[in-house]
Amino acid sequence: MARNPEELIRDELRELTPYHVADAAGMVKLDAMENPYRLPEHVRERIGCLAAEAEVNRYPDPAASRLKGRLRTVLQIPAEAELVLGNGSDEIIQMLMLAFGRPGAIVLGVEPSFVMFRLVAAFCGLRYVGVPLCSDFSLDTDRVLGVIRRDDPALIFIAYPNNPTGNLFDRASIEKIIEAAPGAVVIDEAYNAFAERSFMDALGRWSNLLVMRTLSKSGLAGLRLGLLAGSPAWLRHIEKVRLPYNVGMLTQLVAEEVLEHDAFLLEQAAAIRSERGRLREALDTFPGVEVFPSNANFILFRTAGAQQVFDRLKSRRVLIKNLHGSNPALENCLRVTVGTPAENDLFLDALRHSLA
Ligand SMILES: *Cc1c(COP(=O)(O)O)cnc(C)c1O
């Protein structure tokens, strides 16, 4: 007789609830930092032909060599750096945790930040230590350095810019952390297209610096492609926990094709950055709304009765993200993804009618 799964499932998993994705059918979807623009017609046609020709009866290239070559050029990855590809950067976070997950290993993150750092640590049985940010969402560098000395973390995750706060941390503070860290420091640059600041060019300076990128926020969220760049001494071990065919043939083909014509991605990112400015200025005129600075494709703001504002927006078919209750620092905070000019106008109009 089989035992009750509750007796067999790991303790730390039993308490977790599955990652929730809100139903967005029929909504103006401004909750998940997707690029609102589709691929240009000529690229879509090319992809149609490539997909029709693809030999999907065969396994994909396990090394994804052609795709890696394109990524190196387009993302300006230093030649000395090694690359590991993932089915989204979420999978890379998982690979890192699996590779560094010795018994008792500690992962350090800051709070609030990307929830996957904490969640995946729990999935993989590592202990996660979250160091609170300062009240203005800047890094509390002394506190981080103190926890590094105390807990000897094998892995440190820093999102640059940070999600859900949107800001870029001070570069010199991050450099101090890299220098003090006994293990790897992963700079998660998911929002690089909107930040124009990067640690990619610093890879040669510190062997324990790893830079993570994803194509999700710049227009290919449905494709699932993330990458980790860093010194071969560290990445060759991460590569061992990568499942051989984690990046499918169609993902490889589509990403290669898109990167071949990447000028439109830069144009779309520029349009989103300019809309971010307009959205911010408009939000600033709303009474009782506190807007936080953003270097990403979303804006965090605080307003009294955030839960009610969120519900009212939803009843007007505008879906954003409610962060109230997720962390004490995010009390009454909402996060809106920058959409097309028309979507942003719909959001602003709905917000005008939803504020208390
Ligand atoms: C969205 C996001 C990711 C996840 O990206 P995928 O490549 O889609 O898995 C990683 N890090 C941060 C900070 C994000 O906001």
C-alpha cells in the first residue's frame, strides 16, 4: 500500500503553494513585464518557413552552437567568457542552485527582489537568507557584507535593475559585494534592454562574477531562453547539471532568426523606455500616488488602499500586479508593466477612476 504523499514530500515543499499566474483573458495585460509589441511581419514569415522545415523528429543541437554564436555577438559577451543556456533564466537559477546545493549551502538575496531566488532555493533544499533593502530600496551594503561574513553564502543573487522595485543598485556597492563574496555572485540582468547599464564588460575582472540575461522581457517571453555568462572555471560545473536538450529546436531556430534581425528589438526597447517616462510623469500628477524611479519596463507605485485600487482596475479589465502583502517594504505597492501608448492610456484612465 502506497504511503500518503504528505509523509514522503520534502518538508520545505509541503508548505509551499504553486507559483500563481493570474488569468489575463480579455484583459489589458500589464502584470508580467512582457514586451507589448509583436515580431515584425517579415520575421514572422521567416519563422514560419524555418519551423516548417525543422527536423523535429531529431533532437536539437545540445550545444546550441549557432545560437550561442549569435548571442555572443548581439549581447557583446566577452570572448573569454563561457555560456550556459537555459529554458528561461528561471531554469538557470535552478541549475545554479542544483550545482551549489551542498548540504547546508546558503543562498543570499536581498528583499524585496525576484521571488524565484527564494522559491527555487526552497525547491532545491538550500537555505535562503534575505537581507532587507534600505527604505529607499537601495542596497544596505554594510548589512549584506555582514551576512556574507556570518553565513559564508555559496551563491548571491542581485537583480540589476531590481524587480519589483525597478531601481539599479549602486555599482560600487555591488563591486564590494563581489570582492567580499566567498562564492558566486549572479547579477541578474533580465531588464538590461531598459537599463543600458551592465556588468557584462566586467566579467574578466572577477572570476566569481556571473551575468544572467533573458530574452523574455525584450520580446520573446513565450520562447523561454535565458543565458548565464562567466568564467569557464565556474560555468563548466553548471553545464553538468544542464539537461542535454533543455533548449528546444524551435527555440533555437526562432532565437537565431530574431537575433539576425535584432534592430527592431532595440527600437521596441527604446519605445518602451520613452513610454516609461510618459507613464511616470502622468502617475506623478495623481494625488496620493508615490512613484518609484525605474530603470526597467515597469513602474512601482504606492497608493492608499492598494488592494481595492487593484480590484477596481481589474473590474475595468486592466491587470497589473498587486504587491501589497508580499513584503512589509511593499505595503500598498502596485507594479504596472509599460505597455503600448494605447494600453498605458487605458491604464491611466482606469486608475483615475479607481483611486480612493
Ligand atoms: C522575469 C525575470 C526573470 C525570469 O526570466 P525568464 O527568462 O522568463 O525565466 C529573471 N529575473 C528577473 C529579475 C525577472 O524579473
